[in-house]
Amino acid sequence: MKYLLRTLTSLVAVVALVACVDASGLGSDLNRDFAKAWGDTVAMKAFAEHYDALIDSITFPYDASRVADEFLDRVEAGGNDTMLVAANLIALDADHFANTYSHKLVDDLLSGKLTSQQAADLDVQINGLAMILGRNDAQAAYQERVDALAASLSVKDQMRLYAAAASPTVLGMHMRLDRQNGADPATLQERVDALRTIYNDEQFKEFLASYNSDANPQ
């Protein structure tokens, strides 16, 4: 029985420790400090270091996860998408960040939630903020995951994705370069045929003019 008593008292101690972590309060404090640092490169780097030190100081992974979730929820509630990208770069590991934002890019382009300009802006934000925050690992993982997701799609959906991400002229130029670099003619023709069903007549004409042009891209 003495061992049972010792176990029970240990469990009570653990529960007490867990209860001591005020995830809501810490998340709110982090959001406040992050907002103060926003826009100042040095301050943002210092905040990222402070965030990592705080999370590392929390004994139990579950509590650390609760604090991270509270922080991210408060940043998201602020409605600034660029700040949310930065907060996710700070709070998430490379794989988690890559999965979150690669799916956002690919899924939202395919569904029409993102325009080509918004997708380009997202890429610029991720690249720039990753450089500022020293998270090149997350940026590289994100790019790899985007490529993997695109490769996993059917040819028709791949072309829907590329058509959503670029103008017909730009897509035609890239596919022309693929042809000039020895891409498989049958694969290229399959992609052209898919675009015929995706584009309207004017868009397809614009694509073909670029795809069949002999001009070198500027």
C-alpha cells in the first residue's frame, strides 16, 4: 500500500504542476509582445528567441502545445495574415509549418479561395519572414511539400493548379521552356489537352501564342 500511496501523491503533484501553467494568460502575453515587436527585424528575432526559451521552460509537452495554440489563436483573431505567417514560423516546427501552408496554397488555389496574386504574395511573405526569423528549414520544407502535393495530383488537376497560379502567357512560357529542355512530348501534349478544357477560348489562344513562340523569355 505504501507504493500505491506514493504513486497517488506523485500523480497529485503532476496534476498540480499542470494546473500551474496558465496557457491562456501566456498566450495573451505572447501575442501582446509579438505585436510590439512587429515590423522591427531585431525585435522580431528577439521575440522568437524569447518564445523558444519560454516553450523550452515548460515541463510538459501538452502544456507547451496549449500555450502555442493560445498564442496562434490570438494572432489569427487579429486578422493580419502576414503576422499569422510569422507567428506560425515562430511557433511550428518545419514539418508542421510546411504541411499547413503547402495545403493552404494548393487547396486554396484549386478551390478559388486564392488568386494568383495572393498566392504569389504568400510565397513572398514566407520567404521574407523565414529569412528574418532564421527559419530557412521551414521555408525549404514548405517548397518541397508544395512540389510533392502538385506532383500527387492528376494531370487535369495539376493544370488547374498551374492555370490558377499563373497567367496563360506565363504558363505557356514555362511549358515552352520544358519542351525546349527535352520534356516528354506525350506528357506535354496531355497537359495542353487538359488546358483546352480549363481555359476559355481567349485564354487558350493566349497560352498557345506563348507556348508556340520562338522568342526567348526576358
